[in-house]
Amino acid sequence: MVRILHSADWQMGLRARHVAQVASSVRDARLEAARNVIEAANRHQVDAVVLAGDIFEDNLVEDRLVHQVVSVLEGSRAPVFVLPGNHDALTPDAVYHRASWKQRPARVYMLDGDAPVPIPGTSAVLLAAPLRQKKGMKDPTASWRARANVDAIRVGVAHGSLRIEGKHAADDFPIGLDAVSRVGLDYLALGHWHGQYVHEGRTAYAGAHEATKFGEDGSGQALLVELASRGAPPRLTPVSTGVLQWRTVELDLGKDAEREAERVLGLVRDTAQPARTLLRLRTMGVSSEAATPVLARLKEGLLGRAFLHVVVDRCDIQKAEVEGLLAKAAASSPLVASLLEELSRPSSPGLADVSEAGRLAARSLLSELVMEAWR
């Protein structure tokens, strides 16, 4: 049995400009989450920690941060294997050439070459695909074809995008879906996608150990990989490592804004650790001018409840804008003009059995249809 803790995309030194007011706290959380990775590795008594690229945000990070990362890795009782990714590519100015990195303990290995690397004390080897540039159109695992005769449990380590339609870019180091079968891998440990994702059982992204932004579903985790023997299917177990919560709550401003604000307050009232929660309020619907001060009071109230960060993402459409577009549509469409005229009449014969609320709802629907067509 070989046990590996697979992690990636630490991006230590993340600028976090999108949450600039709390960027320092976000960076501190990434360091704490890195400690969580190592603590999990020790707790599960793994044979190796595999970090599949982008341990640093870039090759310009401060030496102080490099020393901090080395200090975290020193805490691992198992050997640690580090792959250069596209953020920290193995370029001439790479962070991995610095004296601060070279002071790492002997059990922290660089996956910077082509030869299979044995995991000490096990029957497993690592096949690595270190990156040497930020962008690339070549499959970084392509050279593994020549190494298919390695007689051991084979674990590939690479950084890039699986070549899945709609999920990769041509210059994003596209990785062939045949990498596992082509080389006879028992497991392929990938980095680059921040959400944890398992493809056909033997290929997986561990996900970023800590979320970098809102909407990164599946981040804040590592993967415990257990390989019973050569050819046996790996057993994959998600391990929580994240520190901060990035939460999005939607408000429909087409409804009563005050009631929506109260609803949001109720939703977040029981948040376990507001000081470790970044909250995004994303608006939708057609809004009136009265919604803006309501949102301002809501944001102020949430910050008063000690949430680390609150941002209002205005995705609603102002009623005045909608009315303007409806007027333009009516000018060029007799059908829209006729519908608007009917909906504007309090006692239209065609709508005799429809309530005032129903007429408003119908007008709102017409507005949405016109807006969708306008886009």
C-alpha cells in the first residue's frame, strides 16, 4: 500500500487585488492552509506529499515568503515532492534557484527532471512533467511515452488542463485524456484547476488548498490517494484544508428590497466564523432607485457583524434602463407596443381577471424578454 497526499495551487504570495482591503488576511490564510496540508499528511501517515505545481504565485515573491513555505514543509514527516507549475515555472529566474529555497530540508525534493523518481520506502515512482514557461501548447506528459517500461506503481505528476471540450485553452498546457493509458499510470496527480475534480477514477485535480476567489467550488481541499498495488484502482478521499469561506448570496431586487435584505440577514445569521468569511451579495432582477440605500445599509450591517469582507456585486438592471429599452423596442415592434399598451391599462378587457400584481409580473417578464433579446 502506497499512501500519498496530493495537493497543488498553493499560489503563496497571491496578490488578491480583487479583495484588496483584506488581501493580507487572504495571504495569511493560504499559509495557514498550507500548514493544514502538512498536518493532514502527518495525521494520515502518508508515504509522500505531492505538490503538483504553482506552489508560489510567481517567481517574484519575497524571500521572506520562501523561508515561510520552507518552514511549513519542514513539518512534514514524509518526503515532499514539488513540481514547478506555470506560475512558478522553472525559468532562469525561478524561485527554485534561490538560496532561500535551496536551504530546504533534504526530504523536500524538486521534480525538475525527466527520470522516474522513487518514493523512498515504497514500490512507487513519480513521473514528472515540470513546466519551464508560463504558457504552452504542448502536452507536458508527451515525453512519458518513452518511460512506459518502468516496473513499479506509477504516479504521474503534471500541471495543465485536461483536454476536455470547453474546459481547456490551446495554450494552457493541454493534457491528453490518454495519458494514463498511454503510460500505464496507476494515478495521475494534476494541478492547475482550483476545484477538486476526478476524471475516470485514475486522474484527478486535488484543487487549490485554499480558495483564491468567489465561485471556486471544490477548492480548500487535498486528496488522500491510496494505491494498494500495481494496477489496482486508487482510493481517493477528499481532505479539508481550507481556512476562509467565500460565500455568495443572491438578492432579487425585482422583489421588495427591504424584505430581501431581511432574508439575507436571516441566511447569514448563523455563520459559524464571520471573521473568516468573505461574503458576496449578488443582485438580480429589475431594481428601483430605492434599492441602492437598502443595499448600503445591508452591507454596513454585515460588516458590523464582523464579517471579514462584504462586497455587493450589482447584476440587477435599473428600472429606468429597462423602461428605456422597452420604449425603443415598442417603437420598432408593433407586438411589443401592443403588449405594453394592454399592460398599462388598469382595467383592460383582455386582462379583466388578472390582478394588478399579475399585470406587473407580466410587464416584468416582458422586460426580461426584451433585455435578453437586447443582449
